[in-house]
Amino acid sequence: QVQLVESGGGLVQPGESLRLSCAASGNIFAINVMGWYRQAPGKQRESVALITNGGTTNYVDSVKGRFTISRDNAKNTVYLEMNSLKPEDTAVYYCNAAVGRLNAIYWGQGTQVTVSS
């Protein structure tokens, strides 16, 4: 079992920045990949950024060059640094972990990000 708790969401204006955090607890040594997903109203949940144990990262095209995912293994925390935010980035952002041999999926509770002038 892995527990994920997100923080850092909020309301910002276009062009501003936010940093999301996801603190993991429980069977953290079995985590293979962690990532951030988002779901806007009326849309399907989409993968935003992923990071493997080895530090390999992957981003959806719409955030490349603006968002950065990183992990602090000492703090069992994954971050999503979001710069140059756009209104279309507005969504609930969820932390995700793939755990164990079968890559069981765990989700956080989500944090709202709203980009509006």
C-alpha cells in the first residue's frame, strides 16, 4: 500500500508559476514510476509528466518546456514545477504511483489548479 498526498494548488494568473508536491508514504521502496495527471471539467484524465526511479522523465507535448517533474528520494516527494501557466492548464491535478512487480496504481486525492485573469 502506498499513500499519496498532494499540495500546492491554487489560483494564479496566466504567465505565473506554481509548484505542486506529492508526498508518498507506506511501501515507498516498491514504487517504480511516479507521475502527475490532470482532469479538466468535461475532459478525460490525461498524463502530464512521469518520472522513473532512474530519473527518466516524460511529458505531454502541451507542457514541454514549461513544466518540470522532479523527485526528492530523501523526502519521498515528487514535484511538478509549472511555469508560464495558461488558462488551458486549469484542472484538478492528481499524483500517481505505479507500485510493485505488477505496477499496481495508486492515486492521490487531487489538487485544484486554476489559471485565470
